[in-house]
Amino acid sequence: MAWFLRKDKGIQTPTEAKKDVPDGLWYKTPSGKIIHVRELKNNCYVCPDDEFHVRIGSKEYFEILFDNNKFTELDANMESADPLKFKDSKPYPKRIKDSQGKTNLKDAVRTAHGKMNNIPITVSCMDFNFIGGSMGSVVGEKIARGIQHSIDNKIPFIMISKSGGARMMEAGYSLMQMAKTSAKLALLSESKIPYISILTDPTTGGVTASYAMLGDFNIAEPGALIGFAGPRVIRETIGKDLPKGFQSSEFLLDHGFIDFIIDRRQLKSKLSTLLNMLN
Amino acid sequence: MLLDFEKPIYELEHKLSDMKQLASNSGVDVSNAVKSLEEKIDKLKKDTFSNLTRWQRVQLSRHPERPYTLDYIYEITEDFVELHGDRNISDDKAMVGGFGTIDGQTFMIVGQQKGRNTKQRQLRNFGMANPEGYRKALRLFRLAEKFNKPIVTFIDTPGAFPGLEAEERGQAEAIAKNLKEMFMIKVPIICIVIGEGASGGAIGIGIGDRVFMLENTWYSVISPENCSAILWRSWDYKEQAAEAMKVTAKDMKAFGLVDDIINEPLGGAHKDLKWMSNQMKKVIVKTTKDLQKLPIEELINQRIEKFCNMGVVKE
């Protein structure tokens, strides 16, 4: 006789009912190091043992950049519409609702203004958890308005990118967000206001091919994947394995597309130093 | 080559020529039969091509006989001087451009170029430009600005090339820079999607005061096949993906994402290159005249304003 008897046959939990592993006390880095989450937080979400930069979102970046975590959010309630009535395995509005429920975010970007070491700034920061940080109308519009806020108030604009690229469920509209954000950046540039683009893991597709690459300063976090096409697509196109470190921050620095790589723990002080020099 | 939906038409046309052949050989009068068959063919053509699905239009946009950028350039211009190279790395054969005259007025014309046979397709990299292509385009736009000549771009690409060297040389940066710089170019810009308008590779030369699409073209953020592969995890849902993304000229105009549609001859642009080119020429000449009436600062403001209004959000 077995030790345990299954009373109900074929118990199955539908995917929706499965719970995500709750945020525990410990974080395990990809190299297997285990760290207490409070220690991680105090260390700007960088693992002290191996310098691994844990993926974080707008909440954490705002905390890191703004003095005393004080900031005013812009367009906090803007949400995606469904102009195409798009449906794949589920309708787009349902996908949005699900993602909002899971992440407690409205969409894949948040914009805020406040002070960083007493320098007034506008920051737009992407959230990868929200449909892969994909860029639809909301992302484009919020970034465009963030840039406009910088133009109107003559304060530097900081963009933190973290995205898989375009949002297919908004097809043509999504594509035009590349144009919209670039148009606003052209105006920002004419006003001679600094634009710092921070590329974090991962930044690919239409996001890289528009605002993420247009900084007066392009800065990357260490070890981030940054590229136009995804590695799988490139591998299939050329039919060869990709060299080690291909499309990493270090690779982009080597090829001249990044001004410097920054450890997240020095992010705030280095950005402040740079902006103070431009004053 | 025949697309699936062209086959019934082809069969009837075949029958018609057989009938004519037979009549001329035997001397029997079949004029009534010929006439009725011709009418039938005409009706079938109209029915077929006015009711194409979105995927069928995508297929037409890739028809192997479809005219490419240089075909139109040679039809439309009286003189054309092709210019090469990005002055840095190389000359990208997938992106062509140069000064050309249309009705005596000089234009800078730039566009992606596909190849017609295997050798040409390789040379043109299937119309997929590398970063050099986008930088060459920008160099030519600046040249146009310097000599105050209006710009026309022809968009026809399955995407910017996703290769190893393309990444090394900054494909994303090259496209991003074009987007930003094209907004500030101080001459009128007209963009026309003549075939495929795939994603960043297309919009990389697609910022214009007026953007047109030929009737049987598509323009979107990803090809229906790749959308199918990502969202449906299979290549088999391309028809559904084309429907869901609403990629045709009619869709894009209805959304206000392009300005207007240029009609094609019945059966597609390749059925009558001369007619098609003439249509495009008329549109280019008239649109340029309209755009040149505005002071350039005003034109640039409107260009920026237009793209900034694109998008639908809830607040």
C-alpha cells in the first residue's frame, strides 16, 4: 500500500488559478547566490556577491533616483484603448486587464518629475512586467508628454528603457509611436535640454530603434541585452551561433553606441555629476 | 507566377485565347461567345480584386512581378543620377537613391530596392537594408536639404536586415537617427509605400509631410507571419494575423496613420507599370506643389504635429 493516497483523481489547476511564487525573504541570483531581499534593496537591487543587476521596475528606479522618493507622477491614469479590436488567444482588453491585475500598473511606462540630488528632472521609466514592456499608444503618449514637460519646464529628461519592442496588438499605432517620440526628442534637442537614455535589460526592437538610442548620452546597465533584432531571429537569419557577449552592454560600448556602462549603485551620483557639468 | 486567387481568372483567359485561336483557324464566327466570355472575365476580375482579403493584399504586395523602386524611378523621371554610399562603410544595394527630374523639377528620390531574380535578390539583400542603407538615405536627405530639393521616398521592405554585422554597426541607432532627423529636414518630404512596409525598416525612411500607400500594399509593426509566430506560436495563422493587425492601405488610412491611398490598375500595379507610374507622378507633382506653398517652418510644425497625434489612449 502506498504511503499517500490521492483521494481525487486527476487534480489539475487551471493556469489562471496557479499562484505566482510569493515574494519571499530570499532572492536567488542566476549564478546561484542567495541574498536577503532587504539587503538587495539596500544595495539598489544589485547582488553584492556577483554584481548581478536584478531586473526592477519604475517603482524601484523612482526610489533610487528621486530624493527621499518624492516625485509627482504625470498621466498616472492613462490606459490602453483597443482601436483594432485585436484578438489572438485572448482579446486585447482582457490581456490589459490581466496584466494590470498582476502588476498593479496601468501600462508599461510611468512618468514622474521631481528632484535628483536637488536637480529638477523628468523621468520616464518602463516596466517590463507589463506585457514585456511593449510599446503601444500609452507608452508613446506618456513618453511624448514627459518630454514636453521637460521642454516646458526646461529641465533634463531621463528615459529608462526596458522593453521587448513594439506592441503587436496595436500594430500600426504602435509603429507610429517610434515616430512620435522621436519627433518630441527632436524638439527637445532644438531646445538644448539634456536627454539621458538609460538602457537596461532588455532593450530591443522598436524601442531601441527610436528613443532609447537617441540620447545625448546613452548609458547602459552592465550585462543588459540591447539590440534591434532579437538573438533568436539573428541566429535563424545567419544560420550560425552568435558570439559570446553579442548584444550585451559591453558589446555596444565596444562598438561605440554607448557612452558608458554604469553600476546601478552609482547611477544617481553619476547622473547628477554629469547634469551639473552641463549647467 | 500565379497567386491562388488569380487562378480562376487565368483559366478563363486561357480559355478565351483558345477560343480565338480556334475561330481564326476554322473561320467559324464565335464573336458572341468571345464577347460573353470577355464580359465574364471582366466581372470576375472586378469581383476578385475588389473583395481581396487582407492577406491576399499582402500577397499582391509581394508579387514577383511587382514594380520596384528603380522601375518607378525610371518611368517617372526624365533624368536620374544615382548616388551611392554612406561615406563610412559601404554602399548598401538594398537602399537606392539619387537626384531625378519630374516634369522638369529636381527631386531627391530614395527607396528600398528588391531584386527580380536570384542573383539580384542576393545583391539587393531582398530589400533589407543594413545600417549603411539608412545612413546613406540620411546623407541624401541632407543633400536635398542643402540644395533645397523636395524629397520622395519609396518604401518597400520586409524589414531592416536582422544580421550580425547590422547589429555591430548599429541598426537601431541608424533607424532612430533617421526618425529624429527627418522631422527637421527643411524641404517637403513625400513617402509612398509601394510594396511592403515592415516595421522599423520601413518607417526609417517613412517620416513625411504626406504619406501615401498604393492600394495593394501593407504597412505595420511586424509582418503577419512573424506576428503569427509570436502570438500564435505557429507560422500558420498569418491570415488571422493580417486581419487582426489591419495592415492594408484602407485600414491605415481609416486610422489616420497614412494620408491617402493611390489606386492601382485592376489586378495590381504590375499589370500596367506605365499607368501606375503616371498615377504616382501626378500625385507627387500635385502634392509637392501644395506643400511648397507653406513656409518651411510651418511645414515642419505640421509634420511633427501630425505624427504626435497618432495613437489612441483612454484617460
